[in-house]
Amino acid sequence: MIESVEIYWNPLVWLIAFIVIAIVAYIIRAFGKKEHKKGEQAKPFLSGVEEPSKEAVHVRGGNVYWGFVEALKGYYGAMKKMHSGRVNDYVAWFVVIASILFVVLFALEAIL
Amino acid sequence: MIYNLPFLTVVALIAIGMYAMLFKKNLIKIAIGLTIVESGVNLFLITLGYREGGIAPIFTNLPPGMSPEEIPEKMVLPVPQALTLTSIVIGVAVLALILSLAIRIYRHYGTLNAEEVRRLKE
Amino acid sequence: MNLMEHLPALIIAIPLITAFLTPLVDRASKKARNVLVFISLLITFILVVLLVQRVFDKGIITYVMGASNPTETIPKQAAVPIRIVLEIDGLSAFMLLISIFISFIGLIYSFAHIKEGGGRFYTLFLLMVVGMIGMELTGDLFNLFVFLEILSISSAALIAFEFKRATTIEAGIKYIIISSISALFVLFAVGLFYGEYDLLNMAAIANEIGGALSHIDKIALILLFSAFAMKAGIAPMHMWMPDAYGEAPGAISMVLIATTQASLYALLRVCFTIYNEALHVVFPIALILLGLASIFIGVTMALLQDDIKRLIAYAAVAEVGYIVLAIGAGLYGFLGGGDKFASLEMWKVALKGGIFHIFNDVLDIGLLFLVAGGIIYVTKERSLNKLGGLAHSMKYSSILFLIGLAAVAGLPPMNGFASKIIIYESIYGVSPILSIVAILASIVMLAIFVKIFHAIFTGPKLAEHGEVPKYMLASMIVLAGLIIFFGLFPDIVLKNLVNPAVNALMEYGKYISAVMG
């Protein structure tokens, strides 16, 4: 339980919400058809083609979010360029940050 | 002006060292750049400890004609020297580690070029 | 001799001595070596708990090496007291507790996967613990540099420990190069302070800096800030983090998080204690911006990764971003920025959230690293493209991993949610955009972990594997238990550990007067 100036959170509230959602989900599930049969009906229909084994069609981790990465090609291209893996670049970023701070701090002094 | 010379050397050393670290691709040269920066910092520390006309803070080895009563005014505080020594020792350890890793890099990659030693990227 | 008086020195001495005993004992017996390391770390753990208890009871504790009080000088006429002073306040106590706890868990975990070269491993491990703890104990800037270097050298050697794989060596050499360059700039800043004030003690320097900053102070501040920011892995200086975390052996990835946070602690010390109210308002803004960058780069880059540990490492970058974002917002309010924010005292809440998140980050990401290490140990495979269907054989691991990723993504009722909600609500006062980015990044984080969970655990059984070894499982279960416990009762940590730490940050005057008298 967190109580401070404006923040309140109690795990109990979450637990109650969880139970309510579970009950709603159960009710929705109860509307399902009773006469469903396992076996024949559970199989996917692939226009009569035999279903390949589960091992053969398993989607590997590298393919997940392929579309997301493809859509943001420009951004990811820049990011890949930035994460070059060269140790010189690692040091360069340190120099860049330090010099930006240096310029800002001393330029502000001169302006104000 | 002449008293600023060590400080100018410090700046020059650090600049040269950083140049090597930023633009040299050979890992050994990068290690050399690191040592040059380190020498610059060490020189800076040791320069801070210099006092004109100061004597070494060793009671048993005073210059002739000096009594132990007037010591503290003349003696320099040995802290910067202690700092420098510590820093040199640490520098040796770091350099040894970098070089030993560089040897292993060479065995695995067959090169010391930072352009090619980047299987870890993105 | 009162042992309780000498706790701070003993906490450093015991692991340090054991570190150099370990290779000797290793020659006699492997089992004796494990027992020795375990006992020494256990004793250190107990001593840290005693010390923390004392700090919370009595306030700040100072321990002076070689004298009875910090201001005593030898010879008597000299004006400058220079000696090593250990100083422990609420924040140090908080960090100490985290560090030693994580090291202890890491040690238990490592018993399962360290088969050969154990003598070297445990020597380096204990030295790493010494460096980490020393950084958090010390009140002296030069001493901080020494411990930083001990930490860097030993962690670099540990990252490159599995030297048969080429990439570990690469990660090690990158880590040691960037560590030593940042440590050298810390040393340069220490030299600047020494030249200006003839002082090395943090409290004494803070006392001298007072109100206005000289040019030398500013240069030292910039150097210290960027050097510690690099060591803490704040974007865009985070690139070493995925390399190091991703390639380190099993438990070391987790302990490395705690070492990164020791650097974050040093950053906090510099900002809040040494410079306190004289700090330029540019720095909190820089922290906020860099924090946002860390979160954004961390989550988006994690989405790309195919290596299991590297993916988690990018998530760790994002988690550091959350901490830095909240602390930057807190610092902004501390310096009087943000009118509405300051009047509501929300900045204290932001600070609280940030400090609390330090604790949660190491538990959550630590658990993920432990499970990932277990998977790599069992399957000898790191690529997400080759793993799959492990939930069939590794039931416990998959449940523990689910707990860990729910905590990292900030789902209730895990502890990650407890600190993230504090951060979201408090940084809203600085700018609503910050909260929006933070929440969106949290959602992307969940998406990342859907990917990793799908890739590792779901799907058909691809190969026959056993469960992870018992030691690994035990340490994971401890972490998972704490994650759920502190998610359900976050007030325990907030009241007992986080509040004293936040108060210690704000009452910098007490830290100064504890040394200066």
C-alpha cells in the first residue's frame, strides 16, 4: 500500500479487480456451444492440405515484430549506425556529452 | 608563464591521448592513448604538489642547518605524491589487463583493428 | 576494542582478505574454497545489516582511518586534515544493503555454474564486492576513485571470464577501456579539487563550495558528471552495457547491475551532497533528457535483439533511464525548478520513486538475468531463433521468468509497478510528456517480453532438457519471492529504507557537519 501526497495504490484493489474480471471472463465463456467435439473439429482447415507438424511451423523469436521493425526502418537504420560496436565511438559519446555540458554551462554564463 | 608550462603539458598530453583513443583503430594504440591520458593526469597531480623552496617531509633527512622546529612551514604535504603513486599502480594493472585481453582478441579475431573487433553491435 | 565501532572497516577488510586467501585455499580443496567464500560473504552481509541498523538508529556514522576524529591533524600545526574517512548515511546504507544482498544471491547462484577456474572467479568476485561496497562506504573522493578502479578491473576480468568465446573478450576489453577513461577523468576532477581547496574529503569540499561555483568547480562538475553517467550506463553512453551484461557469465550479469548502481550512487553524491544547491539547473534537465533517451533507446533497441541476454541488457538500459528520469525530476525540484511541482512537494515523491526503483530494478532485471543464465547453462544456446518450447521441461523457470518480466514491465502486483506508478505520477508535475513517454515505453517493454517469452518458453517441445540446477533455482526463488512480497507491501521498503535514503539526500547539511563538526 502506497500513500503519499497524491499517490495511492493498494494491491487489494487490484485483487478485487482481478476477481471481477475473472468472473466476467467465466460468464462469457459459459455462453460457448456445449456440443463442441474434440478431435475432428479442433483441427485447422487448410483447404484440404495436410497440416504440417507443430515443430515445423513454430514461429521463432527473431521473426516476432518483424513488421514493427520494417515500418520504423528509418529510425532503426539510424540506431544501428549509432550502435556501431567500435570502441572509439563509445569514448566519443563520452566526449560529446562532456563537451555539450561544457558549452552549455559556460555559454549560459556568457549570455546571462 | 614558466610556472604554467607543466599545466600546458598536462593539457597537451590529455589532448594527444584522447586523440589516439578517438581516432586510432588499433587496440594497442588505443591502450597507448589511455596511458598518455593517464600520464597527463599523473603529471597534473604531481605539479599540484610543487611548492617553491619546499623540502621533502622526512624528519630524519633534513637539509643541513635546519632545525626540526621550523619544519611544517617549509615541508610540502606528500599527499599529491601519494595520489600519483596509487594512480600509477592502478594504471599498470589496467594496462596489463588491456594488453592481456588484446592478446586474446588477436588469437580469436586474428586482428587488433577496432573496425573488425565488433561482433557485438546494434 | 569495541567491534561495533569498527564495522565500516571490517565490511571492507573481510572480503578483501578472503579474496586473497581464496586462490590458496582453492589449491587445497574446491569445497573448502566455496565454504570460505560463502562464510566470508555471509559475515559481511550480517555486518552490513548491523551497520545499517546502527545508521538508522543513530544517524550518520563516520569512521576515521588512523585517528579518533576527522579534523585531527598530524603534526598539530598543519591546517589540512587529509585522511580516509568512511561516512555512512541513509543513502549509503540503502545502497550497501542492495549491493551485499545481490552479491550474496549471485554467489549462491554461481555455485551451480562455475566448474573450472573457480579460484580465479571467486577472487575476482570478492574484489568486485569490495570495490562496490567501498564506493558506497567512503567519504573521500580519492578513495572513491581507488574503489572505482578496483571495481572496474575485477568486473572486466569477470566479464571476460568465459574466454573461450571471442565475444566475451571483446566485451571485456571494451568495458575496461571505457571504465578506465572515465575513472581517469574522475581522478582529474579530484586533482582539480585538491588544487583548489587542498581537500579530498567530500563533506569538506561541499563545505568549501558553499554558494557560488568557480570555473574550476564547474569543470570538475562536468567531468565527474559525465564520467559517472558513463559508468552508470546512461544513454547515449550506454553502449558498453549490452556488451558487458550480455556476455558476462551467469550471476555476474546480475551483480554488474549493482555495480552500475554504485556509480549511480556516486553521481547522486556529487549532485546532491558535494554541489547541493549550488548545482546548475542544466544538470537536472540533462538528467531528465538523458533519462528519456535511455528509456527510448533501451526499449526500441531491445526489440531488435536476438540474443537472450543482450535483449535483457537493453531492457536494463531502459530501467536505468526510469531511475535517472525520476531522480532528475527530483533534483529539478530540489533546485527550485517547476513552480507547481515545487509547491506540491512532488519532487520529493519523484526522488522517492527513483530511489525505490533502484531497488526494484536490480531485483527484476536480476531475476531475468538469472533465469536467462540458467537457460543458457542448460541448453548451451543463446539465440532466440534456436530456443523454443522450454516450458515443457522447465516449469519452474518459466513461472519465475514470467514473474520477472511482469515486474520489469510494471504490471501489478509486482514491485516494478509500485515504483513506476510513483514515478509516473510525480514526474507529471515537470511535464506531462515525460509521464506519457514513460508509460508508453513500459507498454513496449511488455511487448518485448511477450517476444522473449514466446521465443523461449512457448511452442512445441523442440529438444529434451532438464530443469536448472538447485542452487540456481533457490536464488531465483528468493528474488521472485521478494518481487511479489514488495509488490504487495511496498510500504515496508518505502518507510524503512527509501525514506531515510531520500532524507539523507536532502539533508546534505548533516552529511557535511558529521565530518566538519
